[in-house]
Amino acid sequence: MRIVFAGTPDFAACALERLHAAGHEIALVLTQPDRPAGRGMRLQASPVKRFALAQGLPIAQPRSLRLDGKYPTDASEAREALAAANAQTMVVAAYGLILPQWVLDAMEGPGRYGCLNIHGSLLPRWRGAAPIHRAIEAGDTQTGITIMQMDAGLDTGATLMVEAVPIVHDGAEPDTTGSLHDKLAALGARMIVDTLERAGQGGLHAVAQPEAGVTYAHKIEKHEAQVDWAQPAETIARRVRAFNPFPGAASQLNGEAVKIWAATVAPDGAMADATPGTIAAVLPDAIRVATGHGAIDLTQLQRPGGRRLAAADLLRGWPLQAGQAFEAAALIPAALA
């Protein structure tokens, strides 16, 4: 099938690679403009662009697709490129730009299948920008991929394929946003190939999303990563996993901004009442901290300028004691939040 692909991060690159390997003709790749990144803040191409360049695929990087917006020239050029591509469908995965109505209309007509979105949740739960983070944060027991027929709303279109995966909250390797992202990226890549195969065989069946059960996965803001020790231990542990690898849960201890990358809820009765944020015990492999309900064991941390370290390794060079306290989120200066 002749395809326009729109996407930007690794999640999208996984799908583009799978579509290319399946033999689909990629007539045009839309991806976000290069962004400054890294310590040197040099412009870097997106993962989608890097794959497209390696395969010699045509690329367009408009700053906006709105013809009446801030960059109308970009949008007009993108419209010309889209028309020239003469594709049967557009596959969208974490593109990062809103598709205006003219884009949706351009992909309609005889022999065309519209704009198909690979979304990382079980719609209508977690519409919006950060469905993987929010599913872990909320304690959902499952999530998945929805292949959706795009319309003018925010992730409101009819669903074409849905497949669930469990979210692991316990055990030796509970899911983080990073690990769940990788599972869903691979699943979404397989499912979009299956969807296009069914489309070519006339087997697509669109199902309207139910009105009940709608939730919105709002964009992750950096300030959310500051740990609120007054919350229950279970909530904090979920948020630590939800914000790994970005933006990374953090708190202030002894004047240092400490990243917390892994944590588990301490056993019931592990400590007496203490002010939330207070170090209750320094264990061989964890730092036990009081919370609003129960205690939490911090097992992987990172000091400023250092590497992520298991708590046992961190404590060899940073002697902490019971009674020391992490600062409450409300007391952390905005510049450090």
C-alpha cells in the first residue's frame, strides 16, 4: 500500500521500520523539525527522520500544518507534498502536531483509508498526550494499543483494532514508562501492519468509541516529578515508575536535587509514625522514607552530576542517617523543581 507516515519519536520509528519491512511504499514521511538536544544543545534529527534518511525516504518537516497559523508557508508546502504523494492512507504515531481538517479531508476518497492513528492506550481511556505515563501512575492493571480512524477530535475516532497488555506493578521487574513504551511500540508496529493487510482485503470494521469511561492523559510537566511525601507510599512508588525515564522523580535532600529511579512500598508495619519525607532507616540495599501512609524503600537514585546507582552503591559514598529528611515539594525552590 502507498503510505504517508507521520511520527517523531522512537515509538513511531518502530512502526515506520515495520511498515517498510513489510513492503509498503512510503511515499512521504512527516516528522517534527530537528530540535536541540544533549549537553551541547546541537540540533538532532528525530528517530523517525534518522530511519527515513537511512532508507532514502522523502521527508517533510513542517513547523505547523495550520494554513491559517504561525507558519502558513510550511503548511502550504506540506499540503503540496501530501498531494504529490498520492497515498492511500496516512499512518500517524506520536507525531506531535495536530492534524487540521484539510489533512483529514486529503486522505478521504475512493481507494483511500483515511488517517490511521497508533495510540498507546485502550481508548477511550487515556486520550491525549501521555497515555503510558498516566496508566502507570493511576495503577491501571492493563493498557494496550488502539488503531483508530482519526477524526477532528482528540483521539475520539472510531477504533479499528484493539489489543491489551498487562501492566506489571509488582515483582522483581515492575513496569516503568520506559519498559511499557517498548512493549507497546512493538505491539503497535505489528498491529498497524495487520490493520493495513485487513484494509487491503476489505476486512476493516470501525467501531465507535463508547461515551462512558473517557479519561485524558494530560502532558507530563516537569514540576509533577517532585515527590510529594505526604502522598501514600503506593502512590509515590507508581509515580516513580511513571516518570522513569522522563522527567524522573526528584526531591531535595541535604541541599541536593536527587533523582529517584526505583522504589518499592515497604512492608506493612515497617516503621512507626514519622513526618513524611523523613528517612526512617538506612538499609543495606535501600533508603526507607516515611510517607503520608506507610513507608517507601528507595532502591535506585542519582545525585547531581552522577550516574544512576543502586542504593547500596550510592550509600558507600554518601553516608545518610535516619532522621534526615527530604524536603516537602512545596518548599523546593521553583528553579530546582
